[in-house]
Amino acid sequence: MSLKYSTTTADYLLWSDAMNLIRKLAKDGNYKMSLLVAIGCFTGLRISDILSLRWKQILGVSEFTITEKKTGKRRTIRLNPELQKHIEDCFTHIQPIGIESPILVSQKGTTFSVQRINSILKELKDKYRLKINHFSCHSLRKTFGRQVYNMNSDSSELALVKLMELFNHSSVAITKRYLGLRQEEILETYDCLTF
């Protein structure tokens, strides 16, 4: 939670930085955080939905359906083969008590809290020298959105419409602001001035 009257924000990671982080975390044996970052970046799910996932939903499947906690809407997620392989690798190394258990369980045997995840992400930012100002759970969702937009730059309006639907935003303008595109467009105005 944030302090009253304070502004909170989350920045996105460059896709290459996010993929490197996933690989480094796995290489260092931190499979839980590697899994968290991978699922967040590849699905665009909110942290509340990621924390409610169970192994049986994501292991050995190409897609799954959830009901989003915040919106109450059903959403089907497709897992690409690389992510499926990473999920299997993480499952093997994490060795959960069973397929019914949550995917992210702390050493105490409880599901991580959002606050704890944010604290861990700040530690990872420092440890891996990530080039991001505000790194939090929401950064993973924004990284997903920014990558979808960047991969579809030839049809950016269509990408924004798709993201608007995925994020359940009421307008493309909100999606643009969410991704930081509106601010970038405004700041580019200054770049066109010459001396």
C-alpha cells in the first residue's frame, strides 16, 4: 500500500532485460522468482492472479482460464512452448508438495504477499543492476504490454486495441497512458524544436 497523497508508479523492463533476468534467476537457483517474472511478463496477469495460480493450472498445458480477481471477468491465457518448458523446469527444481499447491509458496509454507514480492523485486533490481526506476509487481504486467505494443509497431493502433481488451481498459487512451506512450508523445514535442 502507498502513503496517502503519494504517487506510485511502476516502470516496465526492456524485454531483453526481463528475459535476461529470468535466465539469471534460474541460473542462480532462484526458480520461484524466475517463474514469477516469466509468468508476469508472458501473460500480463496482475500479481493477485499470479499468486492465486496453482501448479495444476499451468503445468503441462498450452492454455488455461482464470477469473480475474479485480474485474471478475474470465480470461484465457495461452502459454507459448518456451514458457511451458520453463514452467516444467521450475516445477522440477522447486519440488512443490503437490500439483494442487500454489505456484509461489514462501519458506514458511504460505503464499507470498504482494508487499513481500515488491520487496524481493527491489532486492533483485539492486542485485542484478536492472535499468529501471520503479520496479514492482506491476512492472511485469507493463513489460508484457510494452512488448506486445513494440512487436506490433507496424499496426500500433491494432496492438493498442488488443491490449485495451486484455487489460480491460475502457479506452485506448487509458491503455496509452498506462504504457507511458502518451507521456512519451508529449515529451517528443520538445525534441522537434531546434536552436
